[in-house]
Amino acid sequence: MWLLPLAPTGPRRNSPRHLPSCSPALLLLLGSCLGVCGVAAGSRRPNVVLLLTDDQDEVLGGMTPLKKTKALIGEMGMTFSSAYVPSALCCPSRASILTGKYPHNHHVVNNTLEGNCSSKSWQKIQEPNTFPAILRSMCGYQTFFAGKYLNEYGAPDAGGLEHVPLGWSYWYALEKNSKYYNYTLSINGKARKHGENYSVDYLTDVLANISLGFLDYKSNSEPFFMMISTPAPHSPWTAAPQYQKTFQNVFAPRNKNFNIHGTNKHWLIRQAKTPMTNSSIQFLDSAFRKRWQTLLSVDDLVEKLVKRLEFNGELNNTYIFYTSDNGYHTGQFSLPIDKRQLYEFDIKVPLLVRGPGIKPNQTSKMLVANIDLGPTILDIAGYNPNKTQMDGMSLLPILKGASNLTWRSDVLVEYQGEGRNVTDPTCPSLSPGVSQCFPDCVCEDAYNNTYACVRTLSAQWDLQYCEFDDQEVFVEVYNLTADPDQITNIAKSIDPELLGKMNYRLMMLQSCSGPTCRTPGVFDPGYRFDPRLMFNSHGRVRTRRFSKHPL
């Protein structure tokens, strides 16, 4: 097995990224060595591993190829059946994972530097307050990162590959967006180029080997946190050679919303051509198949990691989280392939967790979001997440099987469309502002594909309410109990009183921060609709809080 040596490139003992260690005994005697993370007498603080894939859906069978992952994590712990992202795009979603905040609070709105993706502003304001930075500075964890960080990481205008975010002890980050070959890694701030030789360059396998090397090299006197972020199943969907002929009889799911016109939906959905051309369907079927092929190497990575933890005697004291940064679609509402939309296939993701105190073979229907990962991992480490400004909630009570637990009934989903005020030369018939266009002039995004939604899940309701920031102020509402494929927009037929409450709840969530993001939802027993709160301190009516798109 090839292992990348960490010692020569690891941070120096006295560097800011490698703080001195302290033993549990010292923590007990002094109250804290590095901060305020609690530790019980005679106990070992748990380790944590976060496995993050890129563009892996849940709704369209994205977990199907990962048999070993489901057996080693899901069946040995808990699977969340209602896990969502607050934005269906890589960089804003990843920023939410790291900060525990909704996009309107971390201000990463798209995958560009102008959209605050790994920008100087992000580095100065948000990176010092991410949960890994807290784990390192306040809890004395060894922190390890390998893989894709943020889409613009490594950009010359934002510090290049020399920039190592605060709080990481070991840093193996991919330059910019997902690739499988011919990429560059930042090895603790130093560039290392890779070519196209499968045995030494295939990125998913490289990440596996680096991770195994860390487990063998790390200090045994400190707990550790690992974040492993794979390129799969993101485009260009390059599978390992041994998997390139698998799933030959697999096609994208022909569910009820496949290749149909998006009637009564936002104009961007309505502009898709229905039925799709045969070439478009062949393309998306091929993409679906290749995505599954790339995930087989992720499955191998998970197996290697779990076996190494077990061999090292650390598996029983390690929490392992498996999730994705956003979902994906392949032909739904005649949109060929992408993410970015408000529907379940784009905003719902896998979430599997195993670890100490988690009973095997459990499924939780609780409504959770990736803003909960940071608070959960801090809670595991013994740091009170309420001391942060995070918007999410700790999942630890759910994982430990707490009874009579009061939980949220709604989460916010928000997205700022991308597009520039120019006409696409290949599609002159389309108005300026569209982007992500295919050869047949079907576009997956536009500058006014800007929306915010309240995703509600309670004992009585499974509902989604969305508003667009466009000239129509378009509204989409779906009852997912009766219409799980979100075919029928019921905005014009739903009870007007309920519609008003959802509108108000959306405005409140769009301006929430920290604890106010966790107030009772419309269908919670503690909910109170107070019309006075529709007005701000100046007596003016609250308005939707959409960021302006940089054109």
C-alpha cells in the first residue's frame, strides 16, 4: 500500500497549527489546558471522522452503490432519512458545514470569489470560527483535512495554495474544484502536483492512503478529528479502471417527475424543453452510471478506514459521519443534470452516523441539516455549542436515544442564482442572465433563480414553502405527503391563513442568527404568530432578506 509520508511536511511542533498537547489528568487539575472542553474522569475523549462526498444525492438512489458503507456505518449506527442542506450548491453548503451557519450568516452565496467562496473576507471572518478551529484551539484535538475544501481554494487572489486555514494540524487540500487526475494538492501550504497514473494519482485512493498514513502517524496523546472530502461523484465522473465497466444496465430513475414539463413552476424550470432529446437522455444516463462507478472507490475508502481504526484499537471510541454537500438531479422536470434547485432531489442528502453510545440499525426521521454537524461534533468533544454563534443544533441527543426530546420542525433553504447580464452567444434567443446552459439551450441557473424556502416536517405536515426574488415574486408550495415528487404547486389553492404564516416564518428565518434560528416553527406547540414582529425597530415591515447578486 502506498502511503504519503506526513512527517516531512507535517507542521512544526511550535507552529500555530500544532499547539501543545495536554492530558486528561491535566485538564482535570487545571480546569482546562487549551480551553473549556469537558472530560469525565478516567475517560478518553472520542475521535471524530467526517466523510464528505461531492454532489451525492439521496432521493435518486445515490447510496445504492455503497454497500460496504451502509453496512459499516449505517447498519452499525443511525441513518437520518430527513437530512437537508441549506443551499444546494457546493461552496455555500460546505461553508455551512464548517461554520454551522445558514448562508445569510456566513455570506458564501455561490462558487466564486465574488460570492465569498474561500475569499479573503471568508478567511478573515469565518475561518477562525469554524468548528475545526474550535476543536483545535479550545479542545486540543489533532485536526486533519484531506480533499476538496472550497471551490475557489488556492486562487492566487486569495492567498494561493500557501494559505492553510486556521485550526488545521494537517492539511492536504485540493486546488479548486473536484478532479480525479492532473490536480494539485496543498500539503500544509506547499504545492504538490499529481498526474494521471492510476496507482499513485487517482485522487480518491490518494485520499484514502493519506488518511491511513495519518492514523498510523498521529499522536496517541490527543484525540483527533478527520475530515475526508472526496471528489466523487462530482464531474468529470472518472471511475477507477477496475470499475469502469460496472452498472452497464443501470439508467437514471424514471420516476414521476422525470422528463416532464415543470408546470406552474418558476420560469427557469418552465423553460426546459419537454420531452428531452434522445441525446440528452443518453447523456444523463451515462452520467448517472459514471457517478455510481466513482462511488465504488469511496466505498473502498470507507472500508479501509474502518478496518484501520479497528486494527489500531480506536474504532469503538470514534464517531464516523458520512454525508454529501448537496443532492443532484438527472432529468427531473426535463433538467438534464445539475443541482441548485429547491426540490428534494437537490436539497436532500445522505447522513449516516456510527459511534460510542449509538445503537445499531436505527433510522431517525428527525428533520436535520448540515448546519447541525458542527454543533454535534463540538458537543461530542465536550464543548458547549451554545457558546458559539452557530445556527444549528447538536444531534447528539438524537444519536444517544434521548426520550421526550423537543426538536425543530423546519429548516431554511436559500440560494442565490448565478448569471451575468449578458446573452449566451450559443443561445441568443434566451434573455441575459442565464448560466449553466446545455447545447440545446436548456439552462440550469440564472441570476434571478434566487429563492428561499421553509422546509417543514412535523407530525401533521410535510410541507415546503418557497419564494423567489424576481419580478413575479413567484411562490411554490408542495405538500409532500400527497405529492412526494413535487409535481403540483399548491400555492394558489392552499389555505391563505397558512400561506401567510409560512411567509412570515420565512422572513423570520431569513433574518435569524444563532438561537433565533431555533425558535418554534408554524406547526410547533410553542409557536405564536405575533403580527407586531412583522415590523422592525423602525416601524417598517420586514422584507425578504435576499443578497444582491454581483453582476
